[in-house]
Amino acid sequence: MAGHIMTAELLQFLVSGLTVGAVYALVALGFTLIYNASDVVNFAQGEFVMLGGMVTVFVHAAGLALPLAAAAAIIVAVAAGLLLHRLAIEPARGASAVTLIIITIGASIFLRGVAQIVFDKRFHQLPAFSGNDPILLGGAAILPQSFWVLGGAVLVFTALFLFLERTLLGKAVLATAANRLAARLVGVDTSFVLALSFGLSAAIGALGGILITPITLTSFDVGTLLALKGFAAAMLGGMGSPLGAVAGGLLLGLLESFAAGTISSAYKDAVAFIVILGVLFAMPQGLFGRRSVERV
Amino acid sequence: MSARWATLLMLAAVIAIIPWFFPSGFYFRVAALIWVTALAAVGLQILMGQAGQVSLGHAGFVGIGAYTTALGPKYLGLDVLLCLPLGAAVAAAVAFVVGRPILRLKGHYLAVATLGFGMLVTMVLVNEVGITGGPDGTRVPRAALFGWVIRGGESFYWITGGALLLGVWVALNLQHSPSGRALAALHDSEVAARTVGIDVARHKLRAFVIAAVYGAVAGGLLALLNGFVTPDAAGFLASIEYVTMVVIGGLASVPGAVVGAALLVLLPQALTFLHEYEQAVIGLLIMLFMIFLRIGIVPGLAALLRRKPA
């Protein structure tokens, strides 16, 4: 390690960290939406990201234009999310949270298994949306695709914020998150909210997969690691808080990027996890989590 | 009281009888793998089912046990059989140190902390190539007892079967001991448990250490059985599998952990004829089991049997 870090290098780490972090944030948001509606940690969340990337690759290869292929991928992922809710979560209604979590683990194994039959076991890439010529910014070389990822993520965050704060349906989602029984009493169809959460989470995850695939490649099994990182990000931010999910995702991405650049790329995940553990020891509810009181 | 002995007797009978039905020596190895995996799962059942503390890093302790057994002879000059209890001691020490801060966290936060712990173990195993052999893994020396070299599926079958029987016996006794009742109390409500004078932190830590020892012993046996270890033994997917075994078998049930382990070890073996459809079918079966037997296989079937008397 050189004595000092140049600003150009810092900027490079910052942008690559934010790019990866944006995808973690999207996955974490998916976790948060479903968790708020049901207390379920959906371990199949990473498979939505995988579906987004893989379906786009294969539909695009079959001759459809990239935007259409991307739309098809989001539709497939949303269908998978809704089916997961309708066929696996809904029939087990009333089961304990841990039972439902294992169902989502089964679903993630199932989706991975289906993906390796329908697609294949190889790595795939998408062409970058606006070419591969790096943009020079303050001495740092930044891939144009990074701007697509960041822009897409900002768009999702804004849209989701407006939906939750400004629409009646969004308020129903928030009410369900705050207190499911009370929400039902005032006439919120919590079962519909849960289905909606699965659909939204799937769409958000798939979008993340589509945006990042030109940079990181995709294959049938990329979902596991993303689910794991997204879960860690959601916990770092504070489970149940959409703002926390975004902050946690971006922070995790930055931690990894700076750790890889300044400490060791082999142990970048270790650095990230040690920081997460440190944060949780100081703030056991995550950065933005609500303090909970155990009732006896 | 009698249910405990019935469980043990049934397990002993299964271990003693099924070899008669093995068509070939290969089945001894598969069954030994089940017993070893079940031993690790029973340990996790103590932590998750009895104490109510989630761990997504249980395989980390399995990895510690496996690699201590594999590397001890080379680096410490110890007999490989001595390295097995050494692995358990190392895991217990690590669990004691790590558990203290980690167990202050609850629920999903505890899950992510244990997940981080498991990742750290895997990362060290993968990256310290010079010591651990890296992602390709490392060979495990053969164990010899008074000059008799332990080899062959049949020997391992009886050793691992005996270890599992012992492990289940301890777990069942623990469940019905004052300590086990304290765990059950804090599982229901930590505040209530503390109010009646239970040292919650100490009991949680004890359960965590006990689970780690189970994992490490299973890991050591796994290393000896396979003659080879890779970091996958400590990986996130392995941790997830242990959790799935415990829940699918019945979170509150010690024999449930054994049944869950048997199911998850056997499914891939039994479904190889499905070739590329294997994974999809395994995922589907996990979902179906959890939808239709939501409290787990053992308690679920017991409830079904009770409902319609023969």
C-alpha cells in the first residue's frame, strides 16, 4: 500500500462501491418489503436477481431488442414472485416464521434447479447499455454502465418512496408493516398486500439483475451470494426500514470496495462483516431499526 | 421419561438393523454420512430448538472440527485421533469467545452475525492456501487405533452410529435437565426467564458452546470418513442445510434433527436418476414438506397418528 491514496483512486473505489452497493440495496429493499408484510425473510430474493439477468440474456440472444428482453425478464420474475406467494406461502398461512423461511429456501433451490434446466450452467454477459468506453471523471475511469445501475437504483428508490408515502395502496403497505392485525381491522386486505410485496420485490430484484449483468456476468447460481449480501445489508440498515435497506446496501458496497482496494481483495467480505458485527454490537437494531420491546 | 428411552432404543435398533438390508458396501458410507450429518444437526437443534437461538454459521464449527482433524497431525505432530477432541476443544473455545458478544443479538440480527462468523471461517479456509490447501481442500491422514487402521465403510458406520447415539442421548438428557428447562424458558420469553432468576446470557452461551462441540465432532468424523476436506464443509450452503434439517424434522424434536438430516442426505443420493432435474425436485420437496407438515416431520406425524387411533 502506497503512503497515501490519490483522490482519483478514492473516487474509483467510491463509484465501484456505490455501483455494487446499489444492487445490494435493491436486494435489501426486496427483503424489507416482504418482511414488513409477513415477518418472512425471503431467501429466494437472490433468485429474482438471477432471473432478471438470465431471462434478459436468453431472450435477447433469441433476437429480441434489449429493452423488450428486460421487460420480459421483469414479467417472468414477477410471475415467479406471485406464484411463490400463491402456491407456497399462502397455503402455509399461519405457520411459524421459521417454517415460512425454510419454504423460501426450498423455493430458492427449486428456482436455481429450474434455471439450470431451462438455461444452462455457464456464465453469461449482456452488452453494456451505452458502450464500454470508460468516462474519465476526476482522474477515475468509470464504466457508463455504473451510471445506469446508480440511475436505475435512484429511480426505484424514488418511485417506491412516492408509492409508500403518496398513494393509498402504499399507505396500506405501511399500515400492514406497522401492525398487521390493526391494518386488517381498518379494512386493509393484508393478504393482497403480501402478494403485492412479493410482486414488487421480484420486480425490484430483477431490475437489479438486469442492470448489473453487463458488469458482473450472471449464471444460474448468482442468487445465493446476492441474497446473503442483501440480507446482511438489510440487517445493517435495520430490518423493516426501507431507508435502512438502501443505506445498508450502499454502505456494504462501499465497505467491500474500499477494503478490496486498501486492505485485501481476498478478505474484503471479512472486513465488511466485521464492520457489520461492530455496528450491530453498538446498535443491536441496525442503523435505522426500530427499538423493540419484548412483551411478556 | 420413558419416551426418552424409547427414542434412544428406536435409534439404536435402526442403527443395528439396517445394515442387514444393505445390498453393497457403498451403503455403509452413505449411512455413516447420515449419522455424522445428524450429529451436527442434533447440536444445532439444541441451540435452535431448545434455546431458540438461530445460527446461520453452524457449518463454521463443522469446518473447525474437520480442519483441526485434518491439519493437526501435520502441524502439531499429534495423532489424528487426538485431533478430533482437540477440534472440539478449539470449537468450544471459539464459540465461548465469539458467543459472548454475538448472543446479545436477537432473531434475524443474530442470524446475520452467525452468518458473518461462518463466512469468516470459510474465508480463512479458502484464502490461507499454504496451510489449508485452499479451495481444493486437503487430505486427511488415516486414523489408527492401537495399530488397527480404521478404514472401510463398515468400520465408520459403527463408529459414527455410536457417536450419534451418544450425541442424541446427551441431547435428550439436556432437554429434560434443569439446564434444558431454563433454555425452554428463555426460548419462550427472555424477560420472563430472567424474572424467575435464570441467568439468560450464561445459558444461551452454554447452548452455543455445546452446539459448537457437536458440530466440531461431526466435522472431525466427516473428515476421517471422507479422507478429504474442502471449505464447502464450512460454507454458507452447508449452514443453511443444517438449519433446514432441524426445521424440516421438527424444530422442537431431537429425533426430528436425525430424520431431517437423513432426508437431506438421502434425497440427492436417491434422486441422482433425475439428473438435471434433481435440484428442482429437492427444492420442491422441501417446500411440500414444510407446507403440509409445518411443525416438522416428527412432531407432524406424531400429531397425525394421535388423531386417528389404530
